[in-house]
Amino acid sequence: MWWLYIASVIVASVCDVYAMWDRPGKKLVEYGWDVPSPAFVMRHIREMERLPFDGIVLRLRGYDRAFDTKRWDEDGFGGQLEELSGIRWGKFTDNFVLLLSASTMDWFDDGDWRNILHNLRLISKAMRMGRCVGVCFDPEPYGPNPWAYSRAIRRDEKSFREYWEQARRRGAQFMEAISSEVPDIKVLTFFQLSILPDLLDEPDPGVRMERLEHHAYGLLPAFLNGMLDRAGPDVVIIDGDEPAYYYTDELDYLHAYHTIKQRALALIAPENRTKYTAQVQAGFALYVDQIFALRRPRRAFASYYMSPKDRKRWFEHNVYWALSTSDEYVWCYSERMSWWEGRDVPLGAREAIRSARDKVRRGEPLGFSIKGTIEEAEGRLKAELEGRLVRRKAQVRRLGPREVPKVDGRLDDSIWRELKSLGPFLPTASSFKESTEVRTFAWVAYDDDSLYVAFRCEEPRMDEVRAFGSRKDDEIWRGDVVEVFVSAGEEPTPYYHFIVNPKNVQWDGISAERGDDPSWDAEWKSAVALEERGWTVEVAIPWKVVGGPPEEGEVRRANLCRERTPVRELSAWSNTVRLFLEPENFGVWTFGK
């Protein structure tokens, strides 16, 4: 019977081998405005680990800028490294050190980069001392944007192609430094190529590069390719898909996974595609405030129109599908609450996480749909917002030869005194404000040659007005601007879009399938005058660049808008729901005598 003994040993060995093949583990990491310091974690780790997370993001105070050009002194950490090494992790196995990306560094300055790489090696040491698995790298620049070619220090002497190649070299150096003491580092990014979905299906590489040249994250793909160039075999990079904040359906997660794992390969160098496929994971974000009606103003979001029970089910739904779909990591973000202090934690949030995690772990279905709940809440929100919209109409006067204004920004031509103003501007419907904090007025007229528009922007805080950019088509909308939209005919689209800031820097574009196409370019005039308590603008747009002059009685759809930054405020002549690219909410201009 010896063969029965041998067979039983073989069967047992095979079973042991198969028993080791567990399903891939899924990890939930917490990050938000309550991001803790090492000292806080060291004191409170046992209470923190009672919450349903697998790890956290923590911040080294004063040492969280990835591209800081000031050289750090290890002694300057002020005990934070010792506190980090003193944390006795238990249930929290996957913890990350925060790095932010805003910077005025020069991609081509070796002095800047010697300091940056020195600092990153210190962060790598901190990770090792604190037994953290990696860094949490936020590419979103809350401050100066290092990814935009339009903001580049040497743009006048270096082409976008040269910047692209240099950003890739720096990405390789970044990866080498940050992994210097943790060769199996995990780099959790809040997004990578998932933030560029509109570029991924463009078949022409030249067009892709041209669009990246004007994109706020134009250099980010080059930097990622550099990271991949130098990434060792045990390095993992996670695209955290921040757009998942707003998902309402399981298909949203599947589409995003496909975008990260397949469509994104269009922006990956051929020599890096195998490494990208193997070492870049798809992760997802959860946004507590969005789902539990914590964002302000609360009435501007669908969750406000749900019951507490429905909000809990929506959160459980998103936790379940984020974990089920991700390769490994999901990160949970919040602003107006604190898990660690127990402040304003939504009722049912902890239970929703635990329920979703248990179902994923056991391989069970979610067991319910939220489609009807979402549709009902969004319907109520839509009705509320539409009730606050004011779709305005205006008669546009034709000018005589002697009435044409001089475009100098001063508004001292007689025509602007004679015409009735279009205004005051209205706040967006989603602001739930009855009026703007400061007033904006506009005037419009035309002749056979051009469309003329004048703006008066009241501003009691002129010293806080911000004007971004120095060349045409820079990202000037990041500061104070006025904007003109005018359609080519009676329908809202196609339309033409013109922007001017207080430095008289221009931007123009034409409507495209998704947003605007900034590659469209036209010659038009503008001028700005700054006053003690405001600023004024004059614009002359030749009809030849917007499809030709209108006939008497012809109708065009149009809007005039203002973005104000001393107090974040969006306003328009014909108000919009949330932003300005809402052609369905343009007003109506009828061109008269």
C-alpha cells in the first residue's frame, strides 16, 4: 500500500501549493485635510488603527515639497524623523509620506536639482526609518505649476520638445533618489495619465504633443516616463484616479481601469510599455464630502437631496466597486471632517466601509443598486439649479462710422455712455447667491467690421487681483479674467471664445467636442485700464474670424463672463450653472440697426 502513502503526500503537497494562492489583497489608505504628523501618529496609533483602513498618508511638517529648491538639513526636521521611527505600526501596514508638487524650480537648473535630489534622498531615508511602504505624490500644484510649459522659466529659449526631454531626465533622477533607501518603493499618486483622457485616443502623435504643449499637465507624461526609465523591478507606481471622486456607477470604475491600463499607453514610450503594464497599478479615490453632503454650498450637490440612509448606501457602493476594480490601492479623501479626532464623521461612514470590505473579502456581490437613488437626487438638483438660471436677451446696436470706439481700455468713448449696459452680472446658479459681491457691467455694439465689447469690473481689493501668464494662450484663466463667447449662428455651437486678463494677455479658442480647442488662433484687439477700485476692458473682434458679420435681425448666442480671484467668484451676463463652458445657457443677441 506504499503507493497510497505516496499519493496522499502528493495530494497534500498540491493542496498546500494551491492554498498559498490567495486572492490579491486590497488596501484602503486614508488621506485628507486631517493628515497627521509623525508625533500625532506615534501618540495615537492604537486608537487610529481601530478604524477600517490599512494605512495612512502622513506629513513631515515643512518637508513635504517634492521640488523644494532649498537644501534641507537633516537636523532641521526637528525630531520628526525620530517620531516617525518611533511609531509602532500594527494593523496599518501600508503607510506613505506625503510629497506635494507645486514649485518654481527650473527643470534645466542643475543647482536646483542637486538640492531637490538631496532632499528626496532624505525622504527616502525617512521612509526607511518609519517603515513606510512609499510616498504619496500629489501632482496637483497648489501653487506654481511645474507641469505647464506655459509657465516654464525658459520658455522663450527652450522648445516644448526640449522641456519634454528634460522632464523625462528629471523623472528618472526623481525615481533614483526617492527609491535610494527603499528599492521596493510604492509611489501612490493621486493621478497620472488618468487626468488626460481627452488626449489618449488622438491617433496623431504630433497633434498629441501640440495639445500637451498647451495643457496644464503637459510635462507630466514625460516625468512619468522618466520614472519608469529608472524604476527597479520591485517599484510600483499607482495611478490613484482622482476623477473617481464623482463616480456613481460600477461602469465608471471599469472604464477608468481600461483608461489607466490600456488607453494610457498612447503616452508611454514604446520601450516603457512592458514596464508600465507590469508596474503601474490602477487605484481609485473615494470622496467622503461629495457623498455625505459636506461640500459647500451643500445644495449644489446631489447628495444634499438624499436621505442619510441613501448616502450611506452610495458610499458603500463606491467603496465596494473601488476595491473590487483596483489592482491593490484605494485612497479615501475628506476635507470637512476628521477621522482621527472623531469630528463630523458622517453617520454610517465607518459601517459602510466595513460592509463593503467584508463583501469584497468574501467574494460576495454588493447586493443593491443605487441607480434610482442617483437619478432621483440628480433630478431634484437639476430642477433646483434650472430654477435659478436667468437666460438673458439683448438687442445689439449697429454703430455709425463716427461711433466706433477707440480700443484703449478707458471706456471714455461716447458710445459706451449712450448704450444701456448688460448687467450687472449674475452669480452661477450653483453658488446659491442672490447677487455677486462686486458688480460687473458690459456693453456691446457692432459694425460691418467688428464686434465691440466693453467691461467694467468693480474691485475694492485691487492689490489682490491676480494676472497669470505673459504670452497669448497662456493659462490666464487661473487668475482674474473677463471672457467673451459668441456663436457662429443661431445655435449655441460652434462658438468662439476670447479671454483677457488685467495685464491684457489674451487667450482664444473654438468649441470642440470636449471643451475648447486652444490651437485655434485669431487676430483681435483688446486693451485694459487699471483704476483705483476696478479695471476696465475693451475688445474688438473682427467678424472675419468668427464666421462673418450678422445680417440685421440675425440672432447669435453669446455670453460675457468674469472670474474674480480676490474672493473666488464666477459671474456672467447670462448666468451659468457651475462654470462658463455651458453653451446651452448662453444668452441671445439680436443684431439690429
